[in-house]
Amino acid sequence: MTRLASLAHALDRLSAALGKYVSWLALFMVLAEFTLVLARYVFGIGWIALQESVIYSFALLFMLGAADTLRGDGHVRIDILYGKLGDNGKALINLLGSLFLLIPVSLVILIISWPYVAGSWEIAEGSRESSGLPVLFLLKSLLLAFPVLMSLQGLAIALRALVTLRSGGRP
């Protein structure tokens, strides 16, 4: 039982560490967008690479931070029944939801995205803009990282729920 809890804790730490580091992208996005507005409206200068870096940063923040948000129970939950349940009931919903919804949907996203991302890597796809960022293939790789990270966090949730169910309702 402690092995399951330890594995769940290790997966949680991975999500938390990644979430901590990508959260700094929010500050970068604000500063970059301020710089873009200043450059455009004060100096009349457009900066496509910086514009794209804001988009890339948002994608990184969202796609790599989603697992940490899930870890912290920050996703929207329709709480008709869940809030009224005890620890065992919540654990059962978390276990079933992770095993039959979250992880399968993540795997479908991974499988469907694979050829799209592989094609982008094959041609080392870059921006359509001549002065844009030449690493669009890296951005598209987030379509693979996102479902992997969500599946790992779903596994952590399922393991923690299993530990709770086996221990008689004590997390």
C-alpha cells in the first residue's frame, strides 16, 4: 500500500514541479505583451517573433500546467453528488473517473495527435511568417506532452483513490 502511495506522491511532485516552472511564463507573457503594445503603438514597430513567443508561452503554460491544476483539484467539477459523499465515495468517483474517462481520453488524444506531430517534426516545421519562430514543431509536440502528463496525474489520482478505498476511507 505504501508503494502505491509513494508512486502517487512522486507523480504529484512531477506535476507540481512542472506547474511551478511553467507558471513563470505568465509573467513573461505580460511583460512581452506590454513590450509588443509599446513597440507597436509608441514606436510603430511590429515584432512577429515576440508575438509568437506570447502564443507559445500560453500554450506551454496551459498544456504543461494542466496536470498541476488537476493535482490541485483546480479543474471545473460539476458537483451535484461528489460534495455530499464521504471519503470512500469520493475515492470511488476519482478512481472510476480517472480509469474510464481521463486516461482513455488522454490516450485517444495522444494516438490521434501522433501523426500530426510526427509530420511536423519530419519537415522541422517553422512559422509561416518569415521573421517568426522556426520551432513550430516543438510547439506541436505539446499535443503529445499534454496527454502523457494528464495520464500520469490521472494515474496518481487513481492510486491515491485506491489507497483510500483499501484503507477504509482514510486518505
